[in-house]
Amino acid sequence: MADLLFYQKPVPLDSRIHKDLRLTSRQNGFGFASATNSVILTGTEFVEAAKEYPILFVRAGTRIVPVAILGLRDSENLFVQEDGSWQARYIPAFVRRYPFVLAGDETAAQLVVCIDADYPGFVTSNEEGHPLFDAKGGATDWLKKATQFLQEYQAQVRRTETFVNRLNGLDLFVEQTVRADLGEGKQLTMPGLLVVNEKKLLELSKPQALELFRCGELSWVYAHLASLSNMARLVDLLARRT
């Protein structure tokens, strides 16, 4: 599942099994994301993310989801350096929530907090890191804040689904093959991506355009369109790396 990207061994967080678990500072920084060339974005991230990354839409099964493009080649994130640092001011929430995640199947009444049990930043030492549970087995304030972040992120995922469905219902998406000119006759192509057709956007009726404006989503659309110029930045980053 795309939602569980990065997670090698996702397991439900259990106060009995994980009572002594602590989370240290990120081991190897964001190295866990170094082989990922795109991550899902929520609509509320568009304005900040558009300053750093190209934002496009992709088909994921029956869904259409917005993504931040992080690299031009498979299994390569141009923003993660060798020391694990992230070379951009804004880091997508999809990345920041790791090693925690809310998960559950479609029949579950409520999503549960899970962790990547293989994440090396988890330790059981009594001297370092953030404890997840107190002596009575209750969630610590630190874990409560992490859980709140997951819940807020999930709420934004649902809102973004509504936004994408609205655009799709208005027939605003058009398929596009993104091409990056690397010089010396070399070119990379990324087929099957979706972008908003600006011509169709401008042809919306007044009620349709007003609805997008009033729900705050028109700014998301223009952030997406403005972000497409960041493809040139990815070409520059790739040229420096190679």
C-alpha cells in the first residue's frame, strides 16, 4: 500500500508489548526515504510544498492522489543527502509522520496507531529518547502529540480526497508525459501523470468557480500549476548528483 511506504514491519502500538519503548532522534535522518521518488501530499500542504517540489496527480488503483515529485529516476530521492539530511525547507507530512502511522482495513471502525517495529530509532534504554508510555501504561504527552498529528493528517487526507473528486467531477484533469532535458541529448520521461487543465479551469461556470474559491481549494489548484516549474530544479539537483 502506498500509505505504508517506508514501513518494513508495521505493527499496532501496544502498551503491554511496547511499555519500555523509547524513540531516539532520527537514526540516519531521512535515509528511510532515500529510495522514494514521490510521496502523497494533502491539499493544505500545496502552498508550502509548491515552493520546493513539482506537485502532480497520479492514479492509484481507482483513486487519483496528489504527489510531490522528489526524483526523476526510480528509487531516487534527490532531496535526501548521503548523511540523511533533507535538502529542502518544507518536508511533506507523509514523511514527517514516520515511524508512526494510522492503519486499519476498510471494515475497521477506527484506525489504530502503528509503528515500524524495524525502525532502528526505537530503543528500550531508560536513559535516552522519548518514552511512549508512562509507568501505568498510559500514553505520554509526547505520544499524545504524535497521535494528534496522525489524526490531523488523516483528516486532511479525507479532505484532499473530496478536493480531488471535485476536480475529477469537473473534468479538469488531463494526462501528461513530463519530460526533463538533461543535456547532451539525454532526456527522462515520466508518463501517465495528471495535471489540471488551466484552459478548462478558466472555462468553469461562475457557480463552479465560486465553489472552488469559497472552500479554499482554488489556491491549491494554482499552487499545483505554479509548482510545475520546479521540474527544472529537479534537473539541476540530478545534474549535481551525477
